[in-house]
Amino acid sequence: MDYMVNPLSELTTEMKLSGTQNLDQLPTVEILRLMNAEDQKVATAVKKTLGPIAEAVDLIHSAMEKGGRLFYFGAGTSGRLGILDAAECPPPLEPIPIWFRA
């Protein structure tokens, strides 16, 4: 899928989740059941792609050992996760300006 051509509305991550239209009217335990069911899908999806994920991690690790850098682009949750990962990655010898745009 070419993400630069297709509108965001066609991405599954941007679609409304069925069964959540009246989320604010559901009992707490039902909201938690829905959240838990969606969390289960994440683990299953990651499991299906462990091979390519491992390849990416190995390539990134190899590049960083040779002085390469890891760049994150994103906002919202992805941006926050990038900041958390950065706390665990060694900084480069020279400061790199990072610009975030909301």
C-alpha cells in the first residue's frame, strides 16, 4: 500500500472499531473487555511478523555498531515511544537537532 497516495481513511488503523460507537455508555468492565480483545490482536500480529522484525532489529543494531544513527519520525504515541527508546540508545558524539511538528 502506498501511504503517500491513499487517504488516511483507507488505513485500517484510522477506521472506526465496530462495537465502540457507544463506548461512553458501556459499563467499565465491557470497555476493559473490548480493550483487552484488541490488545490480543497486537500480540498475534507481531507473532506473524517476527522474522522481518528480527531482520530489521539486526540491521539497525549492525548499523549502530558502525556509528550509524536511528531516526524516529512521528507524533502522538509513536513520537513518545521514540523518546522512550532514545533514553536507552547511546547518544551520538555530536548533538543532532530534532524537530517535532504537531
